[in-house]
Amino acid sequence: MDELGFRRIDAREFQWLYELVRDSFHDVVVRQLGNWDDDRERALFDRKWRDDNCVRIVLLGNVRIGAVRQEQRASYDWLDQILIAAEHRGKGYGTALVRSFVSDARARCRPLRLRVLHENHRARHFYERLGFVEVEKLDNHCLMQAE
């Protein structure tokens, strides 16, 4: 597998990033909430992704293949979202990224937490396969953690 890397997001990439979010979450949001309300989702996107201190573009060589939003909180690391473009899914890049985040958190004796929409069964299975366990059931999500 080629080397994965990161870089900061450029302000001109936010439309691409919103389209990546929509492509990644549209179907599961419709299953869980009944519809995709573009105004609601755009407002959520703006609140979550505009803090570019937490956002990194995922690169395969020089090719932009995804994005990640991650931060270090007081007592744990938080993997808010990881997105891989459709044409790059199923090739092990998401797995490699999550494993590296878990390894980094473990090296610092910190758990890595994330949350998954209840209807996102594929993502939940993906994270369970990588050692995450449910630690709390929230209204719309399950909170998962890797030690």
C-alpha cells in the first residue's frame, strides 16, 4: 500500500468536503432520520468542519482521497469523522488510518473514542473489527472506544 499522508485543508476545498460528507452519510441519515435536509446538514457541516485546526485532508501520495476530523480532548482522543472518497473505499486506507490513530492514542495511554449513528451498521461493524466496543448508547449514536 502506498504511503498515506495528511495536510491542512484549503478554504477552496470545503465544497468538495461537503460533497464527500453527503456521499458518505446521505443513505444512513435518511435511514435514521427519514430524510436528508440539506439546510440542516450544511449547518452541521459548517459547525463541525470549519474548525480547520482539527481537520486534515488524507493524501495517497499527492492525491486527495479523504478527510479526517480528530482532536485531543482532556482525557481521551476523539475521532469525530473519517471520510474516504468512494473510488478509494475498500482498499484498506480507512483501516490503516484508524489503526494508526488507535496506536498513537495507546502510545500516550489514552483511549480513542468515536460515535456511530445507530443506523450505520457498516461503520459499527468496521470499528468493532478494529477493537472498538460500545461504551454508551446515546439518542442518535452509540459511543465507542478503543483502549
